[in-house]
Amino acid sequence: MSEQKELLTTNRKALTINLDDPKYGTFAEIGAGQEVARVFFQAGGASGTIAKSISAYDMAFSDAIYGKAPRYVSRERLALMLEHEYQLLDERLSTQRGERTTFFTFADTVATKSFKGNNEAHGWIGIRFQTAPRSETSEIILHVRMWDKENVLQQQALGVVGVNLIYGAFYYRDNPKKLIESLLDNLSTDRLEVDMLKFSGPAFKHVDNRLMALHLVHFGLTNAVMFGPNGEVLQPSEVLHHKAILVERGSFRPVTHVNVDMLNCATAQFVQEPAVKGKDVVVLMEITMNNLLAAGELDARDFLARVDILGDIGFNVVISNYSEYYRLTSYFRRYTKEMIGVAMGINNLLEIFNEKYYENLEGGILEAFGRLFRNAVKLYIYPMRQEAYERYLATGQTVAPPATTAANHAFAANVLINAKNVHVIDHLRNLYDHLLGNHYIDSIIGFDQDILNIFSRDVLRRIKEGDPTWEKMVPAPVAAAIKKRGLFGYGQSVSPPVPASTAQ
């Protein structure tokens, strides 16, 4: 066991690669010194691995070598570096040693802490490599954030994660989950974060990058990842930078008419806010890891079903480790100073006012709310029918209530609980009134009253039972996708549901 730990130290990883004769390549590093190449040189035997090491710091030199990119620390710049250096390596050495060598190119373009110390410390890192001589190349790219306060420590962390990436590409590529876990070997999450990762090429033809991104959150390498409507893994700063953000949290299992109506109505109000008018707006659906792990184990099929369906109706999706809303909005503040809106139902609003979630904070709920509502954050509250509201208070379940008498049902159907008449525990009422009166909390308007009896859990139950009425409770593209792909247990019911008229 001790020998295994020694093999996984940074220097031993570099030495192992240096002594692996077929592996030969180039290192191109911009922005933090040649930190990764330095580890290989220090480990010994680097002449067996390194064909060339280059660091083109001057912008004119860099542009002349790699061509222009919109930004120097960007995915586009990394792609140009990998392409240019690998082509040069293959062109100059393929004839000489291509039959016995697996070529690779490692590249990074990074901004560590500047002399003034007021910049974002982050970077793009990647490797293009062969798995056998003369084979097609595969590629891994990732985006990192460095949290050390000192420049030299950030450089050191970059060197470690770079070696981990190269080692993982060579020796863990058949086990991508292990590769991901190994990226922070000899590091910790308070020093470096990996918030985006993408595999491509024949070595990873069976890899789903959405699952790999999810593992970044699951294994603690980052607290949030993002996907576009086409399922592509996105880098959050590229999407959220200087944008006003509106987000709705949910299980989306499956997404219903209520989910869509809530976000559409909230968006209509959000874009009319004086602080938002004329600004670029990003609308997001967010799922927490707690929700994905509710059954105990991560169900990959269930996760992909939710992401796929949200993508089918055009939404960006965020998966996060932020159970508390104040942590989610603080995460968005990394990328923007613009207004943040959060759309939610009455049940989520009541959960926000549950003090048990803030016992770890010295200032309790007041500290949490100070973090949540600072810097232009507003909650948009979707209403709930009184019968469902009372059932939620009694059981904690947001599902359709049992049948009532016609008279009672008619009365309950006409009574709506919204942000203005919801009951908050007495000793927090003044706090709630302050937030409501100062428009930190607002009622959603313009909603569709005919769909307020729809709840995801009820829809899911009907799908599993083979009750076709669920199809009217979700958007048409969602219903089509569920039936086509057999999602959420569709088509697996053993027997048809018992008609309500004959149920005992």
C-alpha cells in the first residue's frame, strides 16, 4: 500500500512517464512559467519524454506561432496551441520514430495572480495524445481555478495538476472516473478547482462528457457544472460573465407545465426590472446533487434523462452542490455583478425560512439572508392552491391532494397562496415583511391557473403506473422524448392503473 502511495506522488508520476520509452512529446506553457515541464525535468530522465519545451509569453510571438485568439487565456487559444504543436511534432518526428512512439502534446494557457493581485487566477489545460504508434489522437481539456493567495503557490499547483492530467491520460484513460478523481492528487480543493472537463477522440468514444462533468461535482473537484441545450458541457464563466441571471431550482423529474410557466412568468418580470433592462440575460434550470442522490446512489440514466429533456425545450442546466440558495447566488457572483433572480414555488420559499439549514452559520438565518439578498438578488414566488399548500404543511409532500367534495374543491381551487399571504413562523414574520415590503421577494403574476394542480411527483407516479393522463401535464416535446426513450419508467408498468371510480 505504501508503495502505491509513493507511485502517486507528483515526482514519481513524472518519472514513471519519463521511463516509459514510447511516450514522447512537447510542452507548450503560457502564463505561469514552465511549471509542468519543470516537474518532468526535475524528476530525471526527461530526455526520454520531452522533445521540446516552449513558453511564448510575448503576445506578438504567441500570435505569430499560434495565430490570434479572442483571449489569450481561453479555450480557443488552448486549441490553437495543441493543434500547432502536435502537427509540428508529427511533421518532424513521424518518419524518424513514428513506428515506435506514441506522441503527445501538453499545453496550458494560464493567468496566475498578477503583481497587482486584482485578476482572476484561472487557466485552460489540455493534452492531445496517441494510444499506440500511428494511431489517431485523443484529447482531454479542462479549465481550472487557482485559489492560493500567492503567485508561486498557484504555479506549484498548476505543475501538479498538469502532471496528474498527463499521467491520467496515459494510465487511467480506460477508467475516466479514476482519471477525474486523480486530477487533484497531492492537491486540495481549497487550492485548485476543476470546473470544466471534456474528453474527445477514439480513446473516449464511449464516454459521455455530461456524466464526466457530473463526476467533477460528485467527487468534489468543483461545486457546479453547466450544460447547454444541445448537451454540450459549458464553461460557466464563458456563459455567465457580466450577465443578469435568472435561475429556477427543481427536480425536473420530469419537467412539467408548471416548471416552464414559472420560469417564463418570472423571466417576463425579471427583464422589466430597472437594473436588468437592456442587459444580457441568462436563464438557467438548476438541480442540486442532493436531489440527484436522493435515492442513495447516483443514477446516471435518470440524470441524463433530466438534462436531455431540459435541453430539448431549450434550457441551460446547472448541476450544483449548493443546497442553500445563498451559496448558489454567491457562486453566480463570481461571474457577474448584475442582478440575480431566483424563481421558486411556495414550498421552496418556506424551506428558505427553515432555520435548521443555517445552524452551521454563526449568525444563523440573518447571516444567510444577508448573503442571499446582498447585491441585487430577488426571489420570484409562484403560487400554490390552498388545498395543496395545506397538504404540504401537514405532510411535506408537494403532490396533488386527494379528491374532495365538489363544494370544497371549488372553494379551494379559487384560493391561492402567494408571496403576500403565505404564513411564515411568527418570530420571522417581521423579517419576511421587511423583505416583501422592500421587493426582495415578489409574487409571480400572469401564471396559468389551470395548471396549478400539476406536481412532478404525481406526474412521475402516473408515468410509472402507465396512466396516460401524465402526457397532458408536461410540454409536448417532453412527452414525446419520454415515450421515445422510455424515460422515468415509461412502458415498464406491470398492470394498468385501477380506475378511480372502482378504487376502494
